Amino acid sequence: MKVHKIWLLLLFLLIPTILFAQKTRTVKGQVCTVSETKKGEEPLPYASLVILEGKDSTFVKGVASGADGHFNLQFTPQKGTQYLLKASYTGMQSVFRKLDSNASTINLGSILLEEGIELGEVTVNARMRDVDQVGDTTVINAAAYKTPEGSYLETLIKRIPGMEYDSETKTLKYNGLPINEINVNGEAFFSGDNKMALENLPVELISKIKVYDKKSKLEKLTGVSTGKENYVLDLQTKEEFNGTLLASGKAGYGNNHKKDFNLQGNYFKNNGNNFSVIANSGNLHMRTSYKDNIQENVAVNFTQKYNKKLTLNGNVSYHHNEQGNISTSYNEQYLTSGNKYQYSVGNNTNRSRNMNSLLGLNWQIDTLTFVNFFGNFSLVRNNNANNNRQATFNKNPHLDILDPFSHINDVPDELKINDIAMGSLMQGEQHRYSFHGSIMHRINKKGSSIGLTAQYNDSKNDNNNFSISSTTYYQLKNSAGNDSILYRNQYSSSLSPNRQQGIGLMFSHPFSKKLHAQISYNLNYSKQKNDRNTYDLSGFMEETAVQPGYLPEGYEASYIDSLSNRSHSSTLQHGINLHFNYSDTIWNINAGVSVQPERRSLNQKTGLHRADTTLHSVGFQPMLFISWQKKKNRITLNYYGNTWQPSLYDLISPTNNSDPLNITRSNPNLKPTYNQSVRLEAQNMKEGLFATLNWNNRINSQTRAVIYNQQTGGRETYPVNINGNWNISGVFRYQKRIKNFNLSANAGGSFAQDVNLINENQSEQPERSATHNTGLNSDLRLSYQPKWGNLDLNGRWNFQHSSNSLLETNTYTRNYTFGLNTFADIPGNIQLRTDANYSFRNGTNINKGDDDQLVWNASVTWRFLKKKQAELSANWVDILSQQKNYYRGTMADGLYERHTQQIGSYFVISMKYRFNQPLGKRKH
């Protein structure tokens, strides 16, 4: 009886094991690529294998093939669900295989991947999500965000939730992460110049946008990430345009000196091959009142793959920009004796010409050896002229911020501290070239590899600066009892050549298919020079005042030794790096640390003062990245730390008093700063939810201590180390599509502590000034996309609050914006577009209604000829002439606001012609 009970107990214990064995299914095989060997194929290491649900392509599990191309993937199938296996590799066709067999092990044998268009053995009939997550890649369906015909990438980007593009700074972010480059079909497109892609790539050729952290060639081959994030937008072109030349020409004229000329040709293929020529000349989007605004460029970009092993890519571009602005500003400075207030007016013009060229080579010599080379050259010439006037007061005179000096004579002299008029001219030239090369060789079947890297950078800055100023001090009397007036006329020239070279050696080893490790050593050596000569041109005031930038004969005799400088430095840095990478179907973990001991030698001469110093320091760069993903849920945690050494300028630069009210000097006692950041992200793509939390902290943060002169109102600043600077921010976003309606909502908040030191009374212990900035924001967007066009409604709210510890000041600003953006296609091949944004704000020192604005734009486009290849359009911008340009911000020691003059309403009439021409044979 006992024996029967034992057997019965063993049977019950085995039932779950038997059931589990029945449910678990194993898929195995080998991924290969075409080769010129007798067999015609060779193993493809580290290819992506993903199991998807056949109904809607939901991610189930994934793995990378080993060094020999083999893979083994287990999953638990659900009853009544069909599954697919997707094999993919960057620049190659994706291959799908049905997993119909009910066997516990499915051997797919050899899966051959080829370059070219993506050929699927299985077609999945399901509506693609607006945004999807495949592994660590975010996939955005471009068709989900409808744009007017003829739009460029920038228009599409503005409609995608989470995308942020600042057209002034040319910065692009997705979910707060900076996008470093834009790719097309996996290859760089004008690498490092996102503006070229955003303003010139037509939306019509884009099918999908992928966002991911693009690994370097060495990281892909070794399977180890070094922790340096390189987020890219990878545009996938539509099949009907692959292998087709897309060309267009456009000419437009308008009032207010507006013009717009564009000529371009683009050729793309799925395998990454591309060729683009772009030429632009115009000022359509330049809104300041300077009549000579112009932006011109000519650029060529190409990628060519040879023999499936050799890839060349590069670009050459020339840019000419001329832009100017008239701006006014208000600045409130926090001091213990009472705030100081400054108003200013400035007229600035900048002319620049620059040429850039880049060439990259990727060469897979054989299955074991890979070579990468990158070279860059740039030449920049600038000419910047500035004329401004500024006045400082011990009490706020409440002047008109848009025209502060119109009633300056009505302000009593006892409220005035100073009044300065200054003109300056800067002429500079910079050239730079750099080279970087690497070679990696796999040394055994397991996948162990060694790599060698080398780099060389050389640059030179040559600048000439002229400044003429007249400063009236109302609280400082001269010998006659009148207000003191200081005249200054200076010229300085500086030459700064820099050179850097380095070499590195790395060893990578896979302990298993899931765990990889890498150790490396880098040696870098750099030399910097900064030679500055300063001259007093006061004796030539009449000649130089009439012709700024003119050097009179005999000016060399007015050399100012105390304001001139000779400084040479060299840095020898060692880098020891250790990184680990663990990856399976759910987890991806990267961890590493870099230790960087260095020696810096500084030799300087300023006037009669000499210094010869050697500094030793050690830097640390720890990093940790953890990613967990299951179906459509993904959570990531990222920690990054970095030791930042003070710059040579902050350590040894001479005192700069060319602006008597803003004197700067250096501090040789600066310590290194340690920056650390933590980012936590969570998202559920199925429900359209995304949330992120960011924290940043700086130890021994570098700030500028301020010595304030009560009589002159001048500031003397120098860099110091301080603790207490940190910030935290968070964002939550929800996105939902219901038939033709798309809803997007997000809300966020931030808090930052910004610390500074103010030495108002020339005391030994400066006072600590801490400013707390709190921000809240929300954004709601509703889109309706019928067949005839698009209707987009949006509303934004932003709240900023600032408080300072010195005077317990509190300032706040609320900004509100409501917008409408729509277009409609009507009979006769006519498209009507209009958009309107109403914004207003209130807060500290803001008069009700002063900054209200309704910016309304409208356009009409008529397309004609057989294939609608030609179009005639009329565009009316800022119809009501209400657009303003203002910005308010806070610092550790004050509040500032800036207004830039705008031109108001203008219109442009343009003509455009485009044609598409297939080139060569296309695969079907």
C-alpha cells in the first residue's frame, strides 16, 4: 500500500513537469549571409531573432545569434495563437518564418539574409500602431501623423508626441533625450547636422521613424556597450521611392525682402545606399527686423556599399549666414542691500562662412577582421558686430522694456548707478581636422576579439577683438564734483592652436551567449596654447571711432603688458576601462567603470607674473544601464557619472576688463566637478503610456562668484567650486487613437536649486545665494484626420516660480497657448492651410495684455500638370502682425528677460516643380 502511495505521489509531482514540457517550444537554426565562398554563404553573428504573434506582431521573445550564427530560442505558446520568427540585421532584408509546427523543437535550418528591400515570407495584415516598441527600438508610424502634401521632416516631427525641436538652437530631443544624428535606412545623413535633414527631407518618402541608441561598429561586433549614449532618428523610406531619384526646384519672392530658393535631388535604397544634393538660399524663416538676413548653403551627402563588405559615406557642405537683431532686456540682480536693476538695448549682426567635410569607411576584410576609419575637416570664419547701451539703477524705474531709453532723462540721477555705451567687433577664423581609426580582429570561435584604435585632432583659433566704450558713473564723482566718465578703446588678438592624439587597445570576451566583457586601455596626449596681445587705442580715438576694426599706423607702441597673456599647457591622460554586458529575452544590463589618471602642465605669463604648474588628478566614469521588457511593457534605469576637469580658460586666463562693468578673471585653485545623473523610464506601448523621472547632481560644481561694486554697479566674476546644485524633473504622457481621432496628453514638473556666491562688501566670506526654480507644465493635443485633410487642436500651460534666499524674493510666470492647425484638400487640386496660436502670460512685473498675441498664418497651394508635378502657392505669415519674441529665465543671482524685435506680417508667392525618376533595376 505504501508503495502505491509513493508511485501516486511521484505521478502528481511529474504532472506539472510534463505539462510544462508540452507547453515550452524551442526554435533553433543558423543565420547566414551571402558570401563568395564555395558554399555561397557564411555565418552571420549577432543577428536579431524575434518571435512575434501573427495577429498584431506583438513581441514575445528575442535573442541574438552567437558568433557562429546559431541560435536557440524557447517560448511558451498560447492556445489558438499563431507565431512568426523574424530574423533581421542592420542593412539587410528581414526574413519571416511561420512557426506552424506543434513539435516541441522546431529546427529552421539555415536562414539566409541578403541586402536590399525587406522581403517578407509572411504578410501580417494588421493596422500598425502609431508608436511601437521592438526591443530597445521605438518605431513610429509616419502615416499616423498626417501632414500637408509637400511638407518636410520638421513638420512631421512637431506632430509626434515626445518630440521637441528648437529651431533657434537646432537641438532635437525625444522624451528628453538628445538626438545626435539623423539616419536614412540605417546610414548617417549629413552626420552632425540635423537641420539639413529636418528642413530638406520630404515627408512623402518616409514610412517609419526608428528611435534607438545606435551602437558603434566596435560595440556591435564585440557585443559590449561602453555606456556612451548616441540616440538617432533612423528614417525608413517607402518601398515605392527606393531606387528612385526625387528631384525638385523652388523659387519664391515676397515683401519685407523675403525670398526662398531651393534645389535638391535625393536617391535612397533600402540597403542604405544614398546620394543627395541640396542647395538653399533665402530668409523665409528669419523673423528679425534686420533687412540683410540670409542663409545660403550647398551640400552633398552620399553612402555607397561595395561588395557587401566595404561601405563609404561622407558629405561636403558650404554655409553662408548673415543675420542681425535688435533686442532689449531687463535684468534684476539679487543683493542683500537691495536689488539692482538693469535695462539694455543691443544691435547685433553676425556674418559667418563655414565649410565642412566628412568621410567614413567601414571595411570587413574577412569574417574575422573589421576596419573603421573616420575623417573630418572644417573651416569657419566669423564677423560679429555689436552696439549696445545699458543702464543700472538702485531702484526699479519701471521703464518700458521695449524702449527703455526713451524716457531715461526723466529718471532722477540719485536712482542711477551707471550708463554705458559700447561698440565691439569680433573677427575670427577657426579650422579643425580630425581622424579616427579602429581595427578589430576575432581571435577564436567563441568570439573573443582584440581591437586597436587611434585618433588625431588638430585645431587653431585666430581672433581679433575691438571694443570702444564710454561709461558714466553717477555715484562716483570726479575732482570737479561731476559724474565720472571712463572712455576705453582696446584691441586684442589671440591665437589658440590645440592638438590631441591618442591610441587604445581593447580585449573583448563572451563568457556565454548572454554575458560579454571588455577591458581596454587608452593613452591620450594633448597640447594647448593661448597667446593674447592687448593694445590701448585711446590715442587714436578719432580714427577708430569712425571706422571700427581699423588698426592705425603705430598701434603696436600702445601694447598693454598687464592685459596680455602667454599660456601653454599639455595633458597626458591614461584611461583604464572595464565593461560588462548581459542580455537575454527580458533583461539587458550594461555596467562599467573608467578610471582616468592625468597630468596637466601649465606654463603662463601675464604681465610681470609667471607661473609654471603641474597638476595631477584622477577622473572616474561609472555607468549602469538596466532594461526590462516583457511584451509591450518596458522599464529602464540609467546611471551615469563623470569627472569634469576645469578648463584651461578658467584656470589660467588673464583678467578681462574690456567691459568695465563685467570684469572676469580665472582661479588656479579650481577642483574637478563630479556630475551624476539617474534616469528612470517606464512605458506601456499597448496602452500608450510613458513616464520618466530624471535626477542630476553636481559635486564641487563650478559656478562664478560675484564681487559687486556699489559705486560703479560693475561686477567682477571668477570661477569657484560650490556644492548644492541639483535638479529633478518628471514627465507623464498618454497617447490614444480611436479611428480617425488621436489624443495626446502630457504633464510634467521640475525643481532645481542653483547656488552662487556674492561678495557685495568686499568681505573675505562671500554670501551664498540659492535660487529655487519650480516648473509645472501640461500639454493637450487632439487631432482629427479625415480623408480630406487634418484638424489639430492643442493647448499648453506652463508655470515657473523662482525664489531666492538672500532677499526671500518670489517671482512667477504663467504662460498659456491655444492653437489650431488645419489643412483641407478641395476640388481642383487645391489645398488650403491655416494655423493660429493665441498666447498670453501673467506674472511678476508683467502688465496685463502687454504680451498677448494672436499669430495667424494661411496659405493656398494649387497643383497642376499631369502628375501634379508643379505647384503654385501663396503664403501669408503673421497676418495680424502680432508675433513677439520674448524669453524669461532665472539664475542663482537674478532674474532676466529678453525681447527681440520682429518684422511682423509678410507674404511669399512661390513656384515649385518636382519629378521622380526610377534609376536602374528595382527588386520586386
